[in-house]
Amino acid sequence: MPITTILYITLAAIFALGFVFFAYFYKSKHKTRNTYFLAIFRFVSIFTLLLLIINPKVQKAELELVKPDLILAIDGSSSIKELKKEDSVRLFAKALLNNEKLQEQFNISEYIFADEIELKGTEEIIFNKTRTNIYNALNSLKKLNSTKPTALLLISDGNTTYGQDYEYFKLKENTALFPILVGDTTSYLDISVSALNVNRYAFLNNKFPVEVILNYTGKIPVQANFEIRSGNTIIFKQSVQFSKEKTSAIITTNLTANQIGTKIYEAKISSSEIEKNTFNNSRKFAVEVIDEKTNILLISDISHPDLGALKKAIEKNEQRHVEIASVNEYSKLDISDYQLLIVYQPNNKFNKAFEDIQDNKMNYFIITGGKTDWNFLNSSQKYFNQDITGQTQDLFPVYNDNYLQFQFEDIGFNKFPPLENYFGKLNITSENSNVLLYQKVEGIITALPLLTIFQDNEIKTGVLFGENIWKWRAETFRTTESFEAFDDFIGKYIQYLSSTKKRNRLTVELEPFYLENESISITSQYFDKNYVFNPEAILNIYINKSESNFKLEAQMLPQTNFYSAVFKDLKAGDYNFTVKEEGSGIERNGKFSVLEFNVEQQFSSANFQKMDFLASNNSSKVYMLSEQSLLIAKLLEENQFLPVQKIHEKSVPLINWKFLLILLVLSLSAEWFTRKYFGLI
């Protein structure tokens, strides 16, 4: 306590004594026993009141018992049910939660995971989840974990159906992992269709490749029969030999796309041997057969990495073919064979190409850069012009989240390297500019387009004001280990640019088919009569199943520049849908298919190898459900998990002490009653 506070308290005591002395004893001739009682009461009242006014701070020590955390992460997927271990898992978790010694030593929490992880409520665990992502569960718990020592019990069969491989996951140093394996580790004879690779689209009367990977678990030689069916018709079959040494086989074949629309096929393998699990012996897949292909011509007067990057990104969709040609060869080509023309850094050699664009009313895509002849380009189109200088500048992309013509996501444009273009004032002379990406120059975001589309009636002109887009594709691969995000973005841009369909006020986007238990996302856009996106429309979607009375109705929810509806747990079958805008009555119809497939039914035993590797990677070992008592003993005896007693000292103002207020009230009340009793008031 500071010396000044002690001095104030001393002065308060002296003042209270002085007041009492002059009030009750100074020059008083009649001192009775009551006088001393009243003096004591008055001293206590005055001193307490002054003490509350001074309000000194007193050091107070508080004891806290810090317990380590015990987290139970329980696999809630349906594979636990398929292994017939749901009751065993419930009893195991209940025994740990109700153990008094564990409750005394740990703060226990319980989580359920499958595709996502969530804190378990009071209801009983239902093992009905259709996908398992063990890596996501471990990563989420790692982020939630505090600095306290933690024991993480991962209760799972070790079978993960999507997400990153979890066996290499490393937890924090203060977290000890205890994998609990659920299920039988015995290997049963099993033949399965483990993977199937096929393109989603095929062209009419063309052949499309199918690759099927077959796996075998067992010790005896087995002869199996593999076949691919379309309905009840066998369109391909092959005999396959398996043994202890030969545990896998790859079947490749080419099927013919002979009918427009979505065709559903089934790959199936069978043998004369008895298998414990036959759910994984077949897998359905679908191919959408189309009868048109987009041919794109890319002409350039220079060699540049952008040309190859664009070709690979566009041709990811097999509906599109890109032919790269020198501008000197352009006169030998028939422009009517192409649906879109890409002109890369045009100069005066491109004069005939621009004339053909105007004569044939073609959609085209201009890419500018350091080799662009701006004198020629300014005079060859009517949408923009740029001042001519001899210097270049770096242009960084800025995502326009209000773009409305088609839906595309921000794939990390703010982290992309800059594009290069000539320095100079850019003037947009057309009012029909729809900007996808803006320019950021020297850290300043401008209103100038970096990537845009001009639309004049039904003619679309795309422009990218900068070269070196190949760096964007490389950056996407560097950060995501895949070109997919960039290729999808370019694909959507080219798809919209090359489309010659009449624009509709109501548009709907979805995949032609989905796998069973996969989330089905349907998006839509609604425009007013001026083709401006209307965020206040009421869009309802109506879904019905072709072969049953199943019906589903939902309102599509507005997002930034589109409406969306997400459906889960739709059963396998063919579905028809209608999206209707209730105000105008405009509607769009379509259909999609859900293919029968439950990945959780593909496993016949627990995956001990992966769980054991995960345990070894975190300096632990795998426990079985039957080793409950051994696990509890391990948790209780580890010094790492002993509760710690901590003392916290904090300064508490005296005014917070309620007993001083009570003392003040009692002393004043006692003095008043004494005076009243003896007739002094």
C-alpha cells in the first residue's frame, strides 16, 4: 500500500477521534456509560465513511485450479454403422465422460466430425454422415486448441473419403494424440472399384476414354469379371486375374457417345468368391453427350508464354479447341470455321482479321501489351483508345464483386503478379463496358478496366489490357498446387464471350449430374427490363423426381450478384426443376440427375495402417475400443496432464468490500436506537 494512502488513513482515524472527543468528552460534565457507547458508534461511522472516501486498494490472492483439456473427437460417419460398431463407440465415449477420476483431472469436451466438425450436444450420436474428412477435423481442433496441455482422443475407423491425407498431420507440442481405432482390423477377401476416371462431356458420335482402377484384398488367386453396362446392356467386359502379388488392375477402354443428353453407365466387378462387402463392387458414372464444339482461333505476330497458357486453360474443357496461328498465316484460314477469334497484341498486320470480324459480326478477344501497335488498335475498334508513349507500366488486378454478366469467384487476384502494358491515358468511349477486373497502379485502385467485355447488340468484345497472364496461371499453381481455379475462370470468360445465344432475363446454372449425398448447388440471376441485376426479386425453385411423387420447393437466397439454393441428401434418380420469378412470372426449366453412390459403404474393415502412421508421427500409439482401462490409466498417470494450482494476486478497491457498508449501517443504526431508547432524541 502506498505511503500516501497510509497517511490518509492515519489522518482519517485522527479526525474521527478528534470529532468524537470534542462531541462527547470536551467540557462535558455528565459522562455516563452511554456516552462511551455513543462515542464508539460515532467513531466507527465517521472512520468507515472516510475510509470509503479514501478507497485504498488491498492486495487479494485468489487460487485457481487449471485442468488440462480432454477432447473426444468421434467419427460420426455412416462407415461406423456399416462396421456395426455404433453401440461400442457410444459406450466407450460414455464411459470416459462419466469416469469420476477423469472428470476430476480434466476439462472434458466432446466433438462429432464427418465432413465438418461440431460440438456434440445432449442428443445421442447418430452415425449417418455421408462423408469423412479426418484431416479437417484434426486441423479444426488444432486451431481451437488453447495453450493448455491437451489430450486429443481421435475415435475413428481411420477411413477418410475426401480431403487431405491425415496420416502426416502434426499437432501442437502441448497436444498429445491418442488414436482409438474402431472396427475390425482383419483383412477380408474384397474386390472393389476403387476409382473411376472419365470426362464429364463427350461429343456426339465420338469415342470417350474410361479408366477404371480395381483393387483386391486377399491371399488366394481370384478370377473376376469386369463389365460396363448402359441400362441392361453390356457394352464392355473383360476378365481380370488377382492374387496375393497382383492386388490391383487398371482397365481402360473407349466408349462411343451415340445419343445426345446425359448417359448413365455402371462399372461392375464380380467373382465366384464370397465377399463381406459388396457395396464397393460397382460404381455408376455419367457423361453428358453434346453435339457442338467451340473452335477458337488465336493469332499473334510474336511468340509468348501467354499463348500456351491460354490454350491449356481454354482446352481444359474438351468442348473447346484452340488453334494458334501466326498472323502471316491468317489469310490461308477460313474464319467461318471458328466461333471466337483471339487477337494477341495486334499491329497493322491484323487489318484483314479486324475486317473479317466486322463483316462476319464475330465475337473476339483483344489482348494488349508491350508489342501492341496502339495507332492501329485505336483506329480499328470503337470502344476505347489510349495515349501512345514509349514506356510500360505494371497493372495489378482488382476483383469487381459487382460484375453481373456471369458468376465468377475471386481466385486471389489481389495476390497475383502485375500485367504489363503501355503507360498512357486510357479512354473508354463505349457505355456498354462490363468490367471484371479493375486496374491498380502504384497502389492506387482506379476505375479503369484491366479485363472487360464490351457488348454492342449481340456482338461481344473482350479486352485484357496487359500481357504476361501466364504468370497468373503459374501463381495459381504455386498457391493451390493446381491450375483448376485459373482455368475455370478463363473457361467461364471464354464461354460467355463465345456464346451467341440471346440474352435471357432469367438464367440458371447447375451441373447436369451429381453424386448421391453430394451438395447440389443451383444458382440463378434475374435482370430487369434494362438487363440490370435485380437484387429484390423473389425467385422460387420447384424440384420433382421423375419416377416418384417427391416434390421440393424452396426460395433462392440472394447473394452479392446472384441467387442460390443448396440441397443435400437428395436420393439417386432423375429430377426436373423450375426456377420462377414470382413478380414477372418468368421461369426457366431444366433437369439434372443424382447418381447412386455412397462412399462410406466402400470399406470392409478399419484402416489400421493410416491410424498407426498418424500415431507414430505424433509420438503415440493406437488403442482399440477394448483397451479402455489401459487408456484411462495412461491419461491419469501422465505428468503432462496433472492439474496445476495457480495463485492470482489482484488489487481490490476497499469500496468493493460489502462488509464496510454493512458496518457503517450498523454503527449508525446502533447510535440512533441507543439515543432513541434513552430519550436523547
